[in-house]
Amino acid sequence: MNKNLISRKIITIIAVIIVFIMTAWGGVSFFLERKTLYSSINETANRTTERLSDSLVFPMWNLDDEQVDKILLSEMADRNFTAISVMDKSGLLHTSWIRIAEGKIIHAPEKALLRDAEKESFLGLKKEIFKGNENLGTIELYVTDYYLKQHFWNTVAKIGLQTMLIIGLLVPLLFIFFNKYIVQRIANIINGIEELKNRNYAVSIDIAGNDELSDIAININNMAKAIKEREQQLISLQQYLSNIVGSMPSMLISVNPGGVIKHWNANAAQSSGIDASEAIGKNLWELLPAFKNYWEHFERAIETNSHVYIPREALNIAGEKYFNISIFPLTASKGIVFMLNDITEIERKDEQVRHMQKANMLGTLAGGLA
């Protein structure tokens, strides 16, 4: 298992989540701050025009142009103001101050320069100057959002930098954390499963912590223990059955549907003179040609899935012998079992009895004739 791949996937997901959260947080902060700053600059501009409309009354009334310029120049200290002008009551430019590209503030007696400043501004305010009921002129104030935009872009860059720093700090820490407390434990579990697949039921997975992964490790350990116990039981049962089959006084031969020998018990080895190691894996019809006589019975047992019994059959296996032959199918493995009970001694005794009976009959006949 490539555990680093899992770590990279987890860290990538977390990094994406962090970027999403930081972007969402930054976006919300950006728009809230933008709204606040634009509202603040609008409020400042309105207060400035109100203040100028009050402070310029007496200089305008007394035709004190020097004082008017002094007041306007002091208000231009706010870098968000691109231009402040005063129009007389007939609408003609009386005086104006503008901020040029280099940030320098210059006197602009020409209206054309004022119009250029007006184009670069996002907000323009006008306020009339009154002394009593008499209109002395109009204040025009133009405001730029250039510095606000710079501030916003700096905010975006700051948020981006914060995001990168957080990711740069968190990713190594998270990689170490996930690798140690999650990925390594998953790798141990997978290795344990691999050992089980390789039939190593003595495997034991280290249990660390008290969470879902530790529960999985405990369950796998319990399963391995149960499988090992079951395997021991099966081995014991197999040995027990093998002992039973091996101790049977009958020849027991099992073959697959192709006639290949799968089992050859001790009595079969003793009766045939062929050891099990030599017989297993060989074709029965080739190893013992005498069994070819039972091919049809073999096929019938397979096709009908039924038992075939052949009594008192003479077979030439390491000499002529007599057997009661049973042929029955194995349903689970789709094979056939030949069970041969050796009745050679019984047949010989029966033959001797028959000879004796014949001799007695002949003696009786001879006595009767005499």
C-alpha cells in the first residue's frame, strides 16, 4: 500500500478546505471593509463640504482670496481628495486646487485641469456658500478611490499570504499527524489482512488508541485467532478422518471425473503393492488396467449420482483376488470413490466347501453303486 498517497490525498483535501475557508473569510472581510471604508470616505467628504461652506463665508465676503486658498489647501491634506474648487455665484471658477498623478498639490486656475480631476474621481459633491440669504458661491469637492483600491488589493495580498503561511505551517504538521496516528495504523491493518490472505493466522495487529481503527484491529485479531483455532480443528478432524480411512480393511480409492487418483488408502497400497505417493495424481485406468472393466459403472455413477454395487468380482491386482466393489459419487467434489472389500479368503473357503461337498456327493454315489 502506498501510504504516502493516502497522506497526500488527506492533506490535499484539508488544504483545499483551508483555502476555501480563508477565501470565504477574506471575501466577506473584503466586502465588509469596502463598504465601511466607502461609507467613511463619503461621510468625510460630506463633513468637509459642510465645514468648507461655513469656513469660507467670511473670506469670500471679504474677498480674501489668500485665506480662501489657505483653507482649501489645508483640506487637500486628505489624500483621497483629488480637487477642491470654489465657483462664484455666477458659476465661474474662482479658485481651485488639484492633486496631480505624482501626489503633488497644485493651484489650478483653469477649469480644464479641474475637469481632468473630475474624470478621475468616483465621487463629486457640491455645496453652496451663503451669508444670510445671499449666495456667495459653490464648493466642489472631488474624491478618488485610488488609495482605497490599493488598500483592498493589499488586503487581498495579505489574505493570500496568510493562507499560504497557514498552509505552509499546517501541511507538514498534518502530514506528520495523519501519517503517525492514521495512515500508519491503516497500513498495519492492511499488512495484517495481507498476512491473513497468506494463511498466517498467527498475525497480531498492534492496537493503539481507542477509536474506530483500534476496533477494526481488535476485530481482525479476534478473527485471526478464530480462524487459527478453526484451522487447528480442521487439521485435527482431517487427521482423524485420515486415520479412519487409513485404518479401514477395505481398499479406498477416490478419483476425479477424469479418473485421476486423489486418495489412496493404506489398504489400497498394501493390496496393490503401489505406494500412495506413486499412485496419487496418476490415472486409475493406466495405473491399474483391470479397473477399465468398470468404466461404464464409473460413468453411470457420475451421470445418475447413484451408488453401484458389484459383488464377488475377480480382479487381478497383485494376483487374482475377489472383491465386493462399491462405486459411489462424491457430491461436493464431483468425484467417485471405489471401495473394494477383499473377500478372497471367503471365496477360497467357499471353494473348498464346494469341493468337499462334491467329494461327499461322489462318495455317497459310489457307495450306493457298490
